[in-house]
Amino acid sequence: MTNSSNSGDATKETAGSTPAAGGHMMSATDPDNPQNWPVYKKVYVSVVAFAFSWVVAFGATAYTPGITGVVQHLDVTMQVAILGLSLYLLGIAFAPITTPHLSERYGRQAVYLVTLPIFALFILGASFSHSFAALAVCRFFAGFFGGPSLVLIEGTFADVWSAQITVAYYSVLAASSFTGAAAGPLIGGFIFAYGGWRWTQWIVLILALPIYLFGIAMPDTYPREIQRRRAKRTGTPLKLLPAQSGVTLADMFTVTFLTPIKMLVTEPVVIGLSLYVGFIFGVTFQFFISIPAVLELTYSFTVQQVGIAFSAAILGSILSTVMSMAIDFSVPHWCTKNHDGTVPEEYRMLPAMIGGLMVTTSLFWIAWTAKPSVHYLSPIFGTTLYIWGAMSIIISSISYLFDAYPPRGTLSALTAAASFRLVIAAIIPLVIIQMITNLTGAWAVSTFGFISAAFAPIPWILYLFGARLRAHSKYNPPMPASMMKGHLGRDEEMQMEGMQTQGTQMQGRRIGHATGADKSLIMMQLITESIMVAKGVDIPTWFDKK
């Protein structure tokens, strides 16, 4: 808590031309900068963001144990009943497109606290639906208004935690989605068995209410909104650069709709990772349909036992989180000592390189061991291996896309990948029953195994050639070859941080998260300053002369 004087001074400093890059990033010495908050405050907002994301993911799959009840009570086919899952995911697919614009203008806190109650109202409507049409509409809009919580967690973590632990917090935010989705059938199975399908929706409400009350006191973490509120409170003038997500409706439409579509057909890095992650997401969500069918028909599992089997997915999520964080903490240190002091962005692909092998292996393992002659634990452990590998691929891919482009390109690339994977995740569950019926369960899952084998080389290709692809991307402004060995990503930018002296304020630590200025331009300044230091030039004097 700061007094008015300190707040005013901080506002003036932030509104100035140098401490905050482009008027967006807050000064490293600003007490209101979320990076400088006490650890307990950072942990609180992180736990709130995790819980909001978790309950929305839980709401997607808690529905699946009750699908047979929907078929019976609303008189629809199994394929139609699966639409309750698919439409929810399609609703979420709009979140990456709309949420950046909302948070740029109103901050993260307002979007969290407004959208989750609306999400809960549509879940309530779904629970009281007496026709499938009403259920479908409510499930779609529940996903639409729940989706922002799944998107905002990424920005919230980036606001409060150092860019040096990007993979660590991406692992945690991925875990919120995976564990939430895995808990859906685990809890929903018992709820359905004792209360019917409507209780699979009511349990989401029961969990969402205390989570919302727990998070209602969360402060806003978005630097632009913090500066706006402080300037309004103190009456200090503040001029921020235009939001990178766009100012006019046409610009917004371009950044989070047109450009993502263009990247999906013209940008090799985005094409490859979006296809791979989309496939992974689709296979993951079809398991919420196929696993109950296989375990019930092959091993005579009850709905409660099927739910318990999904605890294997939670274990896989934990293992992936541990592995990804271990790689992220150890590899940069090794690269710094043995790689000319640089850490190439492509090391982000290491978990995906391992995860790809896990995914392909696990799919064939599940396909050919899910039969009465083999113990049921075998396909269940195969699911653990699949989730371990799948989540590792997703963590790697999102982290790499986050680092691979300047802020505006990053937003478009992440939007493309996020919306695409959710659309694919909505489609594949709709065809899995027909695949199992026409191909048998073993060959249906084996088909996914063959496709995953075709995708598995993508992380290896990016590891070897990713820097070259990034350097030639039209979304990455070129830098003079004389000032860099290769194209610098965000990790290389962060390494410039320790090279400035004589009081120059280094902002490279958060370049990767800048959305108010082109991080490439910031990098040019940092590199130039570092060269001046190396040549013994007094930086403030040199820039004054310029």
C-alpha cells in the first residue's frame, strides 16, 4: 500500500518517456508494478486465476458422464448428446478472439469478475433444460462466457511472475485446464450415479460459487489498467501508446481474426504447431467419450469406476508439469555455460520432442491392450503416458509461439493456435463413435497413432530450423546481421538484461510480454546500448547527443 505522494511519483515516472517502455511496461522500481508485489499477493492472484480456469475446464467434461442420461431423458441420439460437449468447446473458441480487447480496455479483474457469474447462469440454465435445443444453447454460451478465464490466466501469470520462468507458469496454467478436465468425469461420475445428469451441471455451480467468492478481492494485474486507475486517482496526466490488440474495430478484427487466419495458411511455425496441438486437443477430448465406452463394454466398469480411471490423466498432468519445469530450469543454465552464453528459443521444443514419442507410443499401447485378455490397468496407464506427452507438447508449443514473434504477432499467433485447437477438439468427439463402430476401437485409436507419428517430427524440425524460419517471417521485423548472430527470441532478449550499466534502466526482462510497444524496437535499443558499453561509450551522453 502506497501513499498518494508515492503513487503520484510512480505515475509520473511511468508516464514518462523512459522508465516504462512505450508507456506500457511499468518501471522496475514502481511499487505498483505487479512484479514488485509481495509473494503472498502474487500467489493469491495466481491461485484465483488457476481456480477460475479450473472450474471452467471442469464444466466442459463434468457433462460427459451424464450423456447417457441426456439421451434417455431428452430423447436424442448419442451423437446429438455429445454436442453438449462440442458446443461448450466451440463457445470457448471465441475467447482468444474477444478477450484481449476486453482486458486491454477494462483490465483483467473486471473480465474475470463479470464473465464467471454469467457462465454460472448459463450452467444453471443447462441444468433446468427440458429440451436438447435449450441445453445446447446454454452449454454454448456457458463456454462462451467461461472462456475468458481460460485465456486470462496466461496474462495474469505473465503480469506477476518473471519472464525467466515462462515455462514454469505455462506448465501450471496448462495443469489448470488438464486437471480440471480430468476431474470432470472423476467427480461427475459419482454425481451422475446418485443424482442424474442434471446434477452434473449443478456440481459445477456448487464449485463455481466459492471459487468466485474467493477471487472477488483479487486486484487487477494488468499494467495498463493499473496505470490508468492510478492516473485517475491522482489526477496525473498519463499517455499510453495504442493497445497492440487494436484501437478501432477494424484493427481489432485484423489482429485477432484476419491475421490469425492468414498465419494459419502462410506462416510455417504457426501452421505446424497449430495442426499438431489441434490434433492433440481433439484426441484428448474424444477420450472423454471413448474411454467410458471402452471401459464399460470391455471391463464392465461402472460410471464411478470410469471416473476413477480418469485420475490417470491427473497423474499425467503432474508428470508433464514436473518434466517441463525441470527442462526449463536446467537447459538454460547449460546453454549459458556451453553455448556462447546464449539460450536459443528453440530449446522450448525439448519437452515436445519427448512428448511426441510418448503420445505415439501411448496411442498404440491403448489401442491394442484395451481388451478382456489384458488387465484394465494397462490402457489406464497408457492414458497417463498420453496425457504426460500431450501436455508437454502443448506447453512447449504455446511457450514457443509466445516467444517467437513481436507482441502484435504473438497475439495473432496464439489466437490462431488457441481457437484452431478448440474447434478441432469440438469436432473429433462427434465422429469417434462412428470411428469405433466402423473401424473397431483398436483401429480407431491406432489411426490417431499413425497421425501422431506423422506430426511427431514437427518439434524436431523447429528445434533445428526454427531460428531460420523465425528470421524469415514477415511478422518478425528483421534486425541487422552485424548486431546479432541469429534472430533473437525472447530468451536472448532477457540475456541482454545484465549487460547494461551506468544507471540505464533495463526493460528486457519483460520484453516478451510487452503489448504497448514493439519489442523488436526495444531490443534494438538494448543491443545498441550494450555495444556502446563494450566500446566504453557513456550511454546517457551518447543518446543526449543523438
